[in-house]
Amino acid sequence: VMKLSLIKVVNGCRLGKIQNLGKAGDCTMDVPGCLLYTRTGSAPHLTQHTLHNVHGVPAMTQLTLSSLAQHHEVLAEYKKGVGNFIGMPESLFYCSLHDPVSPCPTGYVTNKVLQKSVIIGVIEGGDVMEERLRSARETAKRPVGGFLLDGFHANPAVTETRLRLLSSVTAELPEDKPRLICGISRPDEVLECIERGVDLFESFFPYQVTERGCALTFTFDCQLNPEETLLQQNGIQEEVKYVDQIKKIKTTGCSEEMTSFEISLKEKKYQEDFNPLVRGCSCYCCKNHTRAYIHHLLVTNELLAGVLLMIHNFEHYFKFFCSIREALKNDTLAQLKELIHRQVS
């Protein structure tokens, strides 16, 4: 049975490992952590071979029930399971009802798809404290392997209300089962939720950033002076000021608002910028290509732009979660949170 073993709890933040994962029960996953976001079982823009070049890929992969149901007849005929079908035979899978980026069609629920799966209990109740607590208490009585905290993503006007609800809900849940939250993936929001006892997150944010033609450039190294770190990370002082700017970029399939954690490589100022996306980054993109080259790929609509940006954005995001775990080990989470919030517009 899937079980969460806590190593350390600091002011509600939980550091530990989810154990007994996989068919043989011999797999583990570190928390706080995130899932590998996929679309129909494939990391966006990347082949399985390319994905292997990304460091720190999460142990658990996110699929959506709608995509599995649509391919149910093919999978039944294939007979070797979804892992082999999508070329990830060794992966652990989390099947969500919804794709966090785009709403999934309704009416595809089928018991056959969910055979031999660990069921995750969903906590609902909207913004009503009594209903949230009732949902948490009743779900905690069920034989579920963990808990999905649904409906906590909202506009900034009600963020504080949602965070208070989140703290109250997690206080009602057993300590030895993991808590996954859906719809939250931005770095600052992730830290707020970790402080309230959340263990697992979806990793759709790097995909959204990639679809905007942007690269994640936020820093999470709290050992350096924040101002010096931002200068080192972004290369030039103009981009430190850029943290205070927000723009809307309309791209195919993703018109989300640009955040202060990223830079838009479509901007003309990168035409002759021969720095890597992030100085010191060890991803394939940063080690082999420049901002100017990515800019060229974007303005000429080359598919390689999405591949290289996805490689960088995934790896940068996965390293962020590694830094969270290190901060919890070293009791420096407060410094990390301050550094992240200095970069929020």
C-alpha cells in the first residue's frame, strides 16, 4: 500500500518519501515534488529519447483519464499496458480526471481503465469552510491511498481565503498519506501550498511558459545575494527591472498571462544576445545554444524552438523542487521563499 514516510516537518512543511510505489512496491518518490506533465502520455514537444536528456525528471508521470478512455480500445488490443504503449514501461503513473492546461471532455469514466489502481480521494467544498472540512473528514475515513485537493486555484482576490481553507483541510488529513493539489504550478504558489502541508504538484507551468515562447529564468539559489543572483541569472540589469513588468502574449493553444518568472525570447532585444537562457544552467539547451538562436527559431516558426525551450523549462522547474527539498533539509525555506517573492510582480 502506498505510504508517505515523513523525514522532517518544519512549520507545516513536509519533507519525506512516498514508498511502496509501482507494481512490485519497490519504487519511491521524494516530496515535496511534482509530477511529469504529459499530453496523451507524451511530454510536450519531446520524444522519449530527448526526455532522457532532461535531468531530474520526476518518478511519477501524469496522464489524463480522458486520453486513456479515448484510446481504451487500442490499449485493450495492445495488451501490454499503457506504460509500454507510450514507451515508458518503468514509469509510475498518476491518472487525473482533468488536464490542468485544457478542460477534458466529460462522460469518459470507465472502471476498466482504473483496474488495479490506487484510488486518490478528492477533497471538495468550494470556498465554504464547513463543506471543505466535512469533505476532508469523510474522505479520510475511506480506504484511499492519498488525497487530491481540488478547487484551490483562484484569482488573486481570493488567494488568502483559499490558503486559510487549505490549512484547515490539511489539518484534518492523516499524516501518512500524500496530498496532491491540482491547478497550482507557479513557483510562488507552490511554496505557499507547501507551507500548508501539500506534497505533490502538477508540472504544467513549464509547458505554458514554452507555449508562450518564453524561458524560465527565475533564481532559487538562496546562498547568493538576491540582487547579484538575479544579475548572474539574467545576464543584464535591464532584465532585473523586467521582473516588474507583465505582458500578455497570444500564442497558439496558450494565451495565459506572462509571469515575472520568465523572459520572452520573441522580443527583438534577444536578436544579438549570445548568452545562454540562464547562466550556469546545465540543461542541453543552455550548454549548446544561445538566446539569439532561440529567438531566431521562434520568429521563423521552427518546431525546434519548442523542443529546446521545453528541455530547459522542465529541467529548470525540476531543479526548483530539488532546491525546495534541500531548503527543508537545511532549514532555509524562509530564505528561499523570500527570494522567490522578490521576483514576483
